Amino acid sequence: MPSLDSIVFNLDDWEVSHLANEVLGASALSRLWINSCGDELSLHVFDRPPDLPAPLADIVAIRNGYRDGVSAQGGGVVSVDTVTIAGLAAVETVFKYPQQPHGMTYVGAITLPFRQFSLVVRVMCAEIGTTGLRDSMILGKMIAAGTVALVTDGTPRILGWARDPYDPAFAKGALRNSSDDETWDVEFRDHPVSRVRACLKRVRETCRVARDLDGAAAFEGPQTRSW
């Protein structure tokens, strides 16, 4: 059985939170860190088969499964991709959820699935203070460049701005918009989605795996019963 020490990664600028049990639940095998921005980074060990809907090779089914779950909570998919972490196959996700009364919270995760358990690194970054600046500045640039169009006849809408990244016909939840694109991160390094992606990148590049994962059976897809 893996532990919270089964993987390690760079934690510069992060401090262990003494509220971990209160926030995550005393029964959860989890560890929580906080940084100066108030972002939350956590590591979770789940002692049960992963709930992924398909083998990692079937990225379409993986994306469809995540989309259904996130949109049902009012959120939206920014990205879902397979990655390699310390030589192991993993899934990296970035989602967005509307805040009340305004703004977005971005949640990124790296899931390392095995046949009987999984490890998940999760980072959550919320918009605070004045929200929507990245959206409005990028929208203005794109309208000026003619890459999106503001239509005012009937219901005002912006053509080419918001869409699911993998299914253009999907139109539920908080759809990814053009300002969520990673290409803008260099100009908006302090934005929550930029911070999420920077944190996931650091985990990918610095993660090391302990010997207690050696020989653990790989995840090959959802388990099915023979009866």
C-alpha cells in the first residue's frame, strides 16, 4: 500500500497546513500545503481502484468522463491530457469553476493510477480582488485582431470566444474561453490558471517515486465483474 511519502516533489514556497485534517477530513490520507497567494496544494492517496472510465490510451473516453462530471457541478474543462511522471503514466487535468458572486477558481490535478489504488496531486487557485482582468484584456486584443467577433443583434454574444476544447458541440457549464489558453500565461503569470499550470509543471519535472511503488500493478482500465 502506498503512503504520503510514495512520491515527492519540489515544495519551495509551500508550507504544510496544520488545518489539513479540518479541510480534507480526518479520515482521508492526505497532506495539504498553502503558499503566500493562498493557493492550496495537496497530495491524496486513494486505497481503491481508480474511477477513471477507460484505459489511459483511450483519451477520448477519459475526456468525456471528466467533462460529464465537471459540467454536472457547473464547471468546465480547460484541459485533459496524459503525461509521464517519473516514468509512470498519468492524467493531468485543469478545470474551472465559477465563484460567487464573480470570478473563477481553477483546479489542476495529476493522477497516477494503479490497478488497486491511485495517488493524486491537486492544486487549487482562486481569483481574488478584482476579477476578469485577464479575460477583458485578451478579449479586447482578439476583437481588435478580428479573431473573435462581438455580435449585438438579438442576444449579445461573442463568436469564437468560449468552447469546450475537445467537443465543439458541447455547451454546458463554464466553458473554456480563449483567455484560458496557455499561450497567454507568460503575459499573466499571476493569474490563477497560470499559477495552476506552473505548479503542475513543477510537479511533473521534479517528482520522484519511492521504492514502495515498484512492482505495483498498472492501471489497465475499469475493473469489471465476471458475475
